[in-house]
Amino acid sequence: MSVPFWRLIESQQNPQFKIWNDLADGRGIKKHGLYILSGRKLVPEALALISQQFLQEIRGFHAEIVALLVADPREADGLPIPANVELYRLTRNLMDKLDTSGTNYPLLVGRVPEIEKADLSVGPQGLELIVALGDPNNLGALMRSAAAFGAKKLILMDGAAHPFHPKTLRAAANAVYGLTLARGPSWEELNQAAGPIVALDSKGADLSSYKWPKDVRIVLGEEGMGIPETLNVTRLAIPTTGAVESLNATVAASVALYAHYTSSNSSVD
């Protein structure tokens, strides 16, 4: 058995380290086309997904991992590391700078897939989400719900958080690897989209009475701002006790996702 070759990086001035250090926010991710995945649960799960070759054929599966970073090579023992992944050993100080969540565990560096603009002249294929959430944690939580309730595509409006932001990835719990991602239109262009579009609005009709079509898009505006009044969509409200003014946008979207999921399943029976 051959011994893995670990490239050693000891300086903050190392060009490769400088790139990785830029990946803490959306601007650096866009600039370099790379992202960092961390987490004692997420890293092994992501590597296990990639090692299952049949998953590579799933539409929207984004799993090109290019590097594994450790402070001690023994930390990688037992991890299913793909053959083409480069191995790097960093000093503990450098690892701590990159490990912003303090996991003290190996980090994965992945390549951001190309995200094409959605063609909304074509109607939805199954359940699709159009999202303007700017908070990475909220976007990640929404991704997790989207995967749980069978959404096929996530369409990101201008201003939405980056889907491969470190906080998004942690909140998504690897759900990003099973979703098809697309760039969205402007709000004005959205009025020209084909097929049914539903938006959550406290002034809308009762969501519990809505007859969900199988193929539909749900649009979710930024937290606190909602969607433009001029948007020509079906507006639905989630009935509550009224004890609070409104639900968190991600919670509200999860309720709608569940409603569509149960409606679709009951119509099949």
C-alpha cells in the first residue's frame, strides 16, 4: 500500500493558503470558485456520498472535492478519500484560521459548480423554490427542508446568500449536494414566468385550503421584506393563533413545503 503524500503548508503567505483564507464569505467564494466544508458529521457524510458513484448521475449533484486539509494526517484515518483529492497538512495555527466553526477536524475544499440562469419561460418540473434569502443560515435551513420534502430545484434571486457559504453549508447538512441550483431573474422578470407560482403572504388566502398542483414554484422573499406587491402570483397565508406577528421565513417555507408534499403523496394514493 502506498503512503499518502501530504503537502506541508506552514506560512500564511503561502498562495494556496491565501486562497482558502478568502473562502469565509461569498465574495471570496465567487472570486476563486471554491468553498470549504467543515464539520465532524458533514465531512465524513460528504465523502461517503461522493464515494457512492451512482450518486454522480443524479441531476444537480454537486460533489467535486479537490483537497483535504488536516493538522495531523492521523485525523484522516478511516475517511473515504477519493483518489484525485490533493492532501495538505497545515500547522495547527493555520488550520484554526480556516476552521472558523472550531471543529478541530479535517476540512474539505470543493469546487463550486457552474450555476446557470433558470429558464422560467418553461413551467416548473415538480416542486421548485425561488429564494431571495440573504442570511446564509436561513438559506441553509431552507435547503435542508427543500431536500426533506422533495423540492427539485432552488432558484437564487440576486441578493440571496451564496449556497456554498460556510454557514449555509453547515445549516444545510449536505442537502446542497442533492439540489439543482439555478440563478434567478429580477422581480420584474418573474412576472413573465410560466406555470403556477405561489408566494407566502400574511394577507393571502388560507394555505390549508389551497389545492396544490404537482408542478409549482414557491417564491420566498427576504426575511422581513417579503415580496413586491406588483408580483403576479397566488398569495397564501399560514393560519396561526396570531400570538406573533409573523413566522420566520424559513419556518413558513417549510410549512408550505410540507403542505405540498402531503398533498402530492395523498393524490397518488
